[in-house]
Amino acid sequence: MPNERQTGSSALVSLRDVVKVYDTGEVPFTALRHVDLDVRSGEFVGLIGKSGSGKTTLINMITGIDRPTAGEVVVGDTPVHALNENQLAMWRGRTIGVVFQFFQLLPTLTVIENVMLPMDFCAMYSPAERPERAMHLLEQVELADQAHKLPSALSGGQQQRAAIARALANDPPILAADEPTGNLDSKTADAVFHLFEELVEAHKTIIMVTHDTDLATRVRRSLVVSDGEITDETIHRPRAERTGL
Amino acid sequence: MSALAPRWRKVVRDLSSHRFRTLLVVLSIAVGVFAITVVMGGRGILLREFEAVYAASAPATVSFTVDAADAHVVRAVERFEGVRFAEGRRTLAVRYTEGEQPETASSAGWDTLQVRAMPEFERSRMDLVTLESTGSFPPAPGELFLERSVNMVADYAVGDVVSVETPAGARVLLRVTGIVHDINAFPATFVATATGYVSMDTLRLLDQPAHFNEIHLIAEGAPTRAEASRLATAIRDDVLMARGVRVLQTSVPEPGSHFLGDIFRAVSLLLLALGVLSLALSGFLVVTTVQAIMAQQVSQVGIMKAIGGRADQVMRMYLVMVAVYGVLAVAVGLPIGAVAGHWFTGYAADLLNFRITSYAPPPYVVALGVAVGLAVPLLAAFVPVRLGTRISVVRALNATGMSGASFGHGLIDRALGLVRGLPRPVALSLRNTFLRKGRLALTLVTLTLASAVIMSVMSVQSSILATVDEVDMWDFDAQMWFAVPQGREAVERIASRVEGVVAVSGMPEYRSVFTRADGTESQPIDVIGVHPESDFVAPRISEGRWLAPGDRAAIVLNADVAKDEPELTVGSSATFNVLGEGREFEVVGVVTAGLMGPVGFAPVQHVDSITGGTGAITRLQLRATSSDPWEQARIARVVERRLEERGVPVAFAQTAADQREQVANQLGILVTFLAIMGAILAAVGVIGLTGTMTINVLESTREIGVMRAIGASHGSIYQIFVTEGVVIALIAWFFGVLASYPMSVALLDMLEGAMGLPLVFDYAWSGMGIWLAAVTAIAVLASLLPAFRASQVSVRDAIAYE
């Protein structure tokens, strides 16, 4: 059902008529064309599409990493499109955990320090609580024993799990992940995806960009992005139903 | 460390894990701190110490040269109202040489020693000299203390014996028993005359009477020069002349102004100008470096902002990082600068012949060094850090490390694209150079400034040397002076018969003083009688005209008189006191000749007529067949011997080469200082270019990996980066050449103003070539280390580089 618009007061993320045009020189490039989207709390949404389709641009609109040329982005009660850069940074740090394809851990900080960094920036938790919480998150992603290593000493999968722990540092309600498994082998990718499923069960809202069609079938709701528009949407059975549990 | 918040741990790790980058940035800032500390510290110490040492020497306010005066006259001067102290001395010039010479040996070629004697050295209250060796005041009879600057041109030590020939021709042996410092004595390097000190008892050995021929005094309070001149005139008329003492000359120097003050002011001004330029250079260096760091860190800035870091938080992190660089730079640059400043100051003090009592840099220099190390980097970093941290998250995260995306749009890019036929690596280097235009612009500004300053320094050097030629208005090979006037015809005949002599010219020369409108007197002015058409004179006129054959009471002044006596303008009439009588002269011109003391040139017939019409001369100049200075000196010694044999004792002799060297020595201080400053600026340039090239390499890591992956050899990588460095250096050289001309003119104008001496502008065209070669070599050297690092990049690491 293309362009199905979900509406309702329970929407945690709401995009209205969002347009993004990039000035690339001689010919402007339209990355998003009048996109409307609602994501409810606790949903696990997959954005799928070919390279250049606009899925990363779309997730960047939600995280406030990029701004729409036109339209509105509201997350919770916050009009994200109206925030300035500093307000955005603070809001993002507390509301959305961002996971990148290339992990993007800071190379000169240890794993635990990377996880503590968002708490430091957003003044969340007391300085004494931060190491304990960071270690707890690393235990959650099974990296407690790697806590004091530099990212370069970790495998790709471990780095991505560390990045997920960092994304959870301030206990944000939403996780936005751009191709989180794109740089991992299938086994590791599966482990990371499993972690996301557990987080959804713990009532986190996850919006994930992927081009992996297998993984796309494992999310609750997948949206196909093509030429800057949401062209298809599929609702999948919950995990418990699929597994017969 | 564990107590630090993660963001500050990142700052610490960024500093410690990128050691080479940290070293480079710290060096870039430290070189600025170093330059400021050396230049401004050197200037501060020299000014402070020079003033302190000069003031501590209690220079006389007024000095009279008289025919004869005894202790009663000195006491009468001291009792005169307005006089604090007065002392009598006897000064005479003798010829001397090292070791015990046989009585029969000719004194031709011996050096000149200005001997000063006074009754109570140890109780002297003015023009104080300090003993620097073993021994004690006063020197015993037969003993001699030498002023230490003699050792800049010779090598004398306590215990040495010197042979002295008195003005009357007698030979005396004196033993050197002390080396002293006298800041009020002309350094031997500048006047080719050493200064020695003896007791009054030794005067008898030198066939000298025991009375004084100089009276020095210190006035009460702090009179101006005009007030001191009026006091001198009153003492001359009411005390000295009233007691039958004939005053030959009166000297009233500008209070607090040393005779090397002009040179010193010029040195000080040069140091100040170069200090400001060093400051500007290091500022640009810091901006370039910090901008490069921000470019490298852009993706990390994006990540931090993506996970909740506000721009101001991230900005603070980088500013703290810059502050740490600054602290490290101060810790490195300040002590090294202080050590170098110590050496530099000691060297300068030796050249100017004064002692340094404390090498501690003035507090403001330390403050300036700290400010340059901390404040300048922070100020310089503020804009690049602000721009770097204000970048939007999406732009920061999309920074890939392949930096060529922006190439190809500008006019220069398109022009470079049209350049065909270059080897591929050269074309790549050329385009890489213009890839990061902001960085290139900053690097070029830094290097252009350094190039312009260095080429200007060379031009100032060449102008100084040209000025040495210009101030020399004589055309002789050797000249000599006689203690008492000699008959012209006889002297010229004896000299012209010496083999190797092709022309001779005898001339009268008398000390005179100019009486100003307010009745005060000028410094002594030597009036030299010359034939208006003599080919021994090659005047360069700066105002008015040279003497003409029909002239009588005409006088042409040199630049030194014109500077000191503004009343003496071309066309004015002036009274000069020659041999005790006032004589009217008309000033008809001013010559550029300077650094020879105040001199006026008058028609020889007129000088003869006002000095008794005897045709006597006091100076003889000659030209030789040989242009070799050694041969000219030998011929001059033969002439001296012949004159002595015929009863004409020579008081002082020198060759043109000697005279030129003395003038060059005075201005040579400036040349030396400029050379040192040029070296410091070149070091700033080297470090700046090395920094830029290294950062370019770091930023090009991914391109290097790609090139290596497609088959680039180590040699190709070297070629690319060395060529890039050379291209940057050549562009900087070109703009440096353009900027150096007006900068040279400005520097020379400053020097002229400081020295009050017209300097000949001589742009150093050869400097362009020398600096072109040097800057190319510097570029190659500065690029080698970065190129080596580039060649060591592994393909795997390069492609993985973030």
C-alpha cells in the first residue's frame, strides 16, 4: 500500500510534507519529495531502498542530523525542524541514540569512555554514576570485557555493539540506525539485529535503514523508499508469531 | 585521568596519540615564542643594560680640550656655579706595537694608541672605567691598562709588553697590567685606534708634561644640551680664558646619548620591526595549523554533535587543546629563546663594547612570550575552531577524507586543467597544491612574509654596503696625518719619489667649532682645505653644490654636520672658530659623506690664508700603482719611513681599505643583526612549510592509499609531495619578491630616521636569486619528512583512514 499515512495522537515521530533539496551545483537534487510518516512508540521500522533512494536523508530528518527544505518533523512534542543547532544537539543526545554504518567511535577514547561521552555532553547521570551505567550497557551488549580497549582493538561487530551501547547511554526512547549491519558479516549482522529486537521488546522505538531484504522482513514495519518517496509499506508478523512462541 | 570527563580525556589522548602532529604544532608556536623572546628579549636587555652601564659610567656633561691646565684651574672649574665635579686629564696619541722592538726599527705600520692619564684613577667620579682583569688601579709607572675592545682587532693579555713611540719619536716600553672596559672610549673596531690608561707618572716616561690638556665636568642636576652649552661657554670665558688657559675645543654631547647611540637606535628599531614581523608570522603559522587540525577532526566533530555534543562544548574542547599546545610551546620556546637571547645579547654587547650585568629578560618580554604562546594561538584558532565546530552534522559526517570533491570549479582549477604535457605526478602535485585553497592561502601568506622579510634584509644589507661606498668621498689608496703641520712641497716631494706612488695630495686640516645663534658652540668640526678640482675628492652632493675654483670663504659640509646643526643650511653664513679666531664662511653645499665625524671642506687657498698663509699641511693622501690593499699598505709604510728619515713624524696612517673596513664595521653591526634575524625568520618558514606539508600528507592519506593501490612507487609518492612543496615555495618566492621592494624601502626609511644618516637604497637583485635557491632547497627539505611518511602509508591503513 504505497504512501499509506499513519496518523494518530500516539505517533512518537511525525513527518509532514517533508521536502529535501540539495544544491549540488548546476542542477538541484531533490532527495525527499513531500514525505509524510508517523512512527508510534515501540515500533521497529525498517527503511529499505536502493542506494541514493533517500532513506539516509529520511532518517537524518528524524535525528535532526539534517534539516528539511520544507515540511515539519515532530518527535514527541518537539518540532525538530524549528530547533537551532545547539538545541538539536542537546535534544538528540537525550532523545535519540544514533547508530552509524561505520560505527563512528572516537578512536582516541576507550570503549567505555565512548559510551560515557553522551552522558558527559548532556549532563545526564552524575559523574559517579556514569562509569557504572556505561559498564551496565556494555554488559548488555556483551562487551564488558572489552570496556577499556581502544576501538581499533575491536572487531567490526564489537565496534558496532559498542556504538549501540553508546546510543543507549542517555536511555533515549528512540534509536536511529543507518545501515547498522552494512559493514558486518552475516553472522555478526544477525547478532546486532538480535540486539535491536531485544531493545524493541524493552519498549525502545527503532528506525533502521537497511538494504538487506532479509533483515527487512524481520522488522515490524518496513517502508520502501524510492526516488525520495515512500513507495511501499509492509507490516510483518511479530517475532513471537514467526517463531511460534 | 580517570577523574577526567570523557571529552577532556579525548583532548588528552588526541594530544598524546598524535605525537608527531602535536610536536609539529608545538614547534610552530614555539618558533614564534622563540623569535619573540630572542628579538624582543635581546632588545630589552640591550636597551636596559646599555642605559644602565652608560649611566653608571657617569659620562661627563662637558669636556674642554685646552693647551695646558693645572689642578688649580680644575678646582676653579669645580667651584663654578652649576658644576658638580671637575677632573683634569691628559690625553695623547702615540704609535704602538706588540713586543719589545729594537730602537732602530721603523714605526711605519704601527697602530695608534690613545693614551689617557689622570691623577687619581681610583677616585675618579666621571667617565668611569671598570677593571676586567687582575690588577688594581692606578697602573704603576711604566704600566698600561688597555681598553678591552682592542682585543676585537688584536690579542693582548696582562703581562704583554708593548713598544710605544712618543710624538717626539722616543721609544718607551710599557707593560700591560690590566684590561679595562670604558664605555666612553671609541671601540677599537670602529676607529682603528686602541685606548690605554696610564698614571700621571708614566707621562714623564712618554716625554709629556705633567699638566692637563683636558678638563671634564659633570653639571649639577640634569641640564639640557643647550643649558650645558651655556654653562660650558660661561666656564670657558669666566674661568679658563680668564686664567690664560687656551680652549682648543669644547665638547657638549647630547645628555644621555652615547656616541654609538645612532647605531644602537637603528639596531633597536630593527629588532622591534622584526619582532613584530615574527609575531605576525607565528600568528599565520598557528592559524594554518589549527585550521588543518580542524579539517582533520571534522568527522569527529560530526560524531560528537550527533551524540549530543553542543557546538560550544565541542569548541571548548578544541580551544583547550590549542591552549595545551600553547603551554607546551611556551615551555619549549621561552627557555630556548632565553638561552639564544643570552648568546645574542652577549654577542651584540661585544660588538657595541659594553658589559651585560644581567641577562634576565625584562618581565614584559616573558609576558609577551607567554602571550604569543597562549593568546595568539587561541585568538588565531578561534575562527577556524568556531567554523569547524559550527559545521552541520550531516556535512561533518559526509567528510570522506577524499578531498578532491571541491576541485575543478574555480578559475585557477580550470586553468590548471588546461596545462597539458606535464608528467602525471607533476600535474597531480600542481593540482594538489591548489586543492585546499584556504590552507594554501594561509601558507602562502606566511611564507611570502618570510620571503619578503629575508629579501628585504638582504636589500638592507646591500644598501648598507652601498652606503659605505657612498660615504667615502675620497679617491686615495693611503693617507697619513702629522702631529704638527708640515710644509706641503717637501712632504709631497718626498712621498712622490717613493716607488709605486703615482699621485700625492697634501691638505691642511684644522679643528673648528661653529658658534650657534644663541652663542653656544657646536661639536668640533674638522675644516679640510681642498683644491676644488682635485681628483682626490669625488663628492656626492645631496644639497647645493661642490666648491668652485673661484670660491673663497665657501664651505661644503658633510652629512654629520648637517644632521647636528640644522642652522647650517645651504646659503647661510656661519662663523667657525678656527685656531681661536672667528671666521665667516658661506655654506654652499652638503655632501652625502657621513660616518667620518663632522667635517667641512673649504678651498685650500682660503684655509691657507686664515691659518697664516704658510701652505702647511696636516694630512697627506696618495695613490699607488697597485690596486692590491697589501701592496698599498707596504707602499704607505715606505712613505712613512722616508718621511720619518727626513724628520717628518707621522702620527697616524691608514689605507683606504682600512678606512672602508672601519666604516663597514660600524654599519656591519646592523648587517650582522639582520643576518641573525634573517636566519630566525627562515627557520619559521621551514617549520611552517614542513607543518603544512605534513598536514597535507595526513589529509591525503586516502589518496596516497589509492595511488599505492594502483601502482605508485615510493619514488612517485616522494616526487608528488616534494613537487607540491616546491610549487608552494616558488609561489611564495614570487609574491615575496613583489612585497620585498616596498618592505626594503620602508625598513631603510626607518633606519635612516633612526641613524639620521642618508642611506643609499640598493635593492639586492642577487638576493632574489639567492633566496630562490634557498627557498627551493628549504621546500625540498621541508617536504622530505612528510613525503617519507606518505611513502610509508600502507594501502590497507590508508583506505581505512578516518
